[in-house]
Amino acid sequence: MEAALYIVPTPIGNLSDISQRAIDVLRQATLIAAEDTRHSQVLLSHLGISTPMVAHHEHSTAGALSKLLDRLRQGESVALISDAGTPLVSDPGYRLVREVQDAGLPVVPIPGPCSLITALCASGLPTNRFYFEGFLPAKSVQRRRRLEALAELEVTLIFLEAPHRVAETLQDMLAIFGSEREVTLARELTKSFETIRRLPLEKMWSWVTDDVNQQRGELVLLLGPPAKQSATTVTEGALRILRLLSEELPPRKASALTAEITGARARDLYNLLMLEKRE
């Protein structure tokens, strides 16, 4: 094999979901750099692969990274794997890739399993434009603040979430995005209890809170883009109130208060205000 760093995806659940090319690289590489060597040993044993492994993760020292670079310079091949799926997607490893590239050594990506793309394809939500956020903040205040920052993106939003937080996250999404915005829960993908379900946010929150089984395992949440609104007319009076309030209040609060006073839709007011600020 060519002396290079190989980015090798591993299954996200079903051990059969690994390509022949990935198996060949893992078998022929001089060394495998694994996020968790004990976890990865299960897969390697299943495949009958005995290539030596070293740990490489977000807490690896600069010295450990330097040792991997030295081995590559000496003509060895290193396969980088994570615990599951494609390395570097919500996983450590990019520092190693940068160092290898900066040293003038090749980086060879191998296509393969990725939970967020697998979930997106089966979500029933628009796939032409999407944004991967990863894990949201653990605390509700910071989580809602982050969700508010994403509210106006006209794309499918993709999140990873811990099972013990999924109900709280859905509740926060419900508060920020409203009851009708569609969300898909993709749980335990490729495993025995795989679940993929698309519902309006309010119904999804009720379903997940009523069934604790939906709060277990590996989870991907996908939120559909905001529904396209029909063209509306905001009166000059409403616009005048909006502008005055926006001088003292944040845009979202100014829009909500103007909507209460005038009866106009808060979203239309907010969009107009954001358009004026951009101009």
C-alpha cells in the first residue's frame, strides 16, 4: 500500500455495512489509529483482521500525533477509524489530517457509512439543502438560543442527540419552531430496533414522551425547513410600529409585540425587519 493516511468508515450498526475496499485497507495497513481500541477490536475480530492498533482521539497529545506522522514519513500506511461511521464527522481527527497534509503526505478518503446522510435519505424531508449542527448544548437556555439562531434557515437541519435529552430537545424545538414544523426521528439506524418516523413537532414530542423506548439508543433528529408562506401585505402602520419597537427590543421580540398589536403575522414582520437590516 501507498504510504498515506486512509480515512476508513466503519459500520454505524450492522456489521455487514462495510465495503470490501475498507476491509482491504484495514487488513493491509501497517497501523490502525482508532478512537477507542477496545470498541474497534470487536469489528476487527469479526472481520478476522489482526492489524496493530493505537488509540487516537480528541485527547491525544501532540507527541502521539507526531509519532503517527513519523511512521507515515517512514513509508508506513495508517488507517484512521472512529467508533462508528465516517471519521471526522462529529468525531475527532481533523488535526491529524491537517498535519499530514501540511507535511506533504497523502490523505486518502474511503467512502462509506455515515449516520446523518443515512438518516437524511430516509427522513422524508427535503434533501437538496441541509445543515448539520451536530450536538446542541446540554442546557435548555443555551440550546434554545442556538435553535433561535437556526430558525430562519430554509434548509433541513440535522442534529445528533443523546437519548436522555431527546424529549427536552423536542420540547425546546416546539417552543421555538411551533407545533406544525415537521421533524423526523431516526433511531438505532441499521440495528434491530431501527425506527424512522416523521411527524409535526407537537405530535413527535407527545410520541417520544409517551414511549420511553424512543428515548434509547443512537439518535438523529432532522427538522424540516420552514413552510413557505404565501405573500402577505404588512400595512405601513404595522411597519412603523415594528421599526420603533426594534430600536429598543431584539428583532424577534419586536416582531412578536407588533403582531399582537396589529394582527400581522410575526414571521412576516420578522422577515421584513431582517431584510431592512441587510439592506
